[in-house]
Amino acid sequence: MTPELTALALAALLQAVQFVLYAIPANLELGSGYTMSARDRPPSRDMSHKTARLGRALNNHFEGLILFTISVLVVTLGQAASPFTAACAWVYLGARVLYIPAYAYDLRPWRSLVWAIGFFATLLMLLASLF
């Protein structure tokens, strides 16, 4: 398996970890009656600030993972893998790991910087596959 595909597999596992980090406190705070329902109505109580932020960080990773997956597929299927694209994949993964606490604890401006590092690593992978 290429380093890029390994990083993609680990990024998908990170997504599962993020889901658990969000789901456990959300279930405790909202109650299983609400979280197991169809959620057609708003919850009777709000989640804590940190839990809500963990949910938004999770959604952000879904969005970033789409572009990263495309990048890995283009690099892999286009046989454009290189030490540079491997490094970009690991930088993306490291940035996503750091983004979770940075977003959960509202570490400004660091969370935006960490997000940008992951985003640009992904774009650089795509560009490297074209040239």
C-alpha cells in the first residue's frame, strides 16, 4: 500500500474516532431519547459549547476528507506517487489530528492555521500529480 493510501485509511479511522469523541458527550447531554429519535424536533436542551464544537470539527473533517480522498486517488491511480506526495499526505493527517483539539478549545488563530496547512497539503498533492 502506498503511503498516501495508508494516510487515507488512517484519516478514515480518525473520522471514526472523531465521531466517538462527539457522540458520547452529545448522547450524555441530550439524552438517548432524543439521539435515538428521528430528530424531527429540536432538542429540549442545548449541548455544551465544547460538544457542539466537536460536532462542527467532525463535519469539517467530512468536508476535508472528500478533497483528500480525491487527491489520494488521483496520485495513486495516476501513478504520480512520490516522496513529496507522501509527505503531503502525512502533513494532511497530522493537521487533521491537531485540528480536533484546536477547534474544540477554540484556539484562535491556530485552528485556522492548522486547517490551512491540511488544505494546502491536499492541494499540493493534486498539483504534484499534474506536473
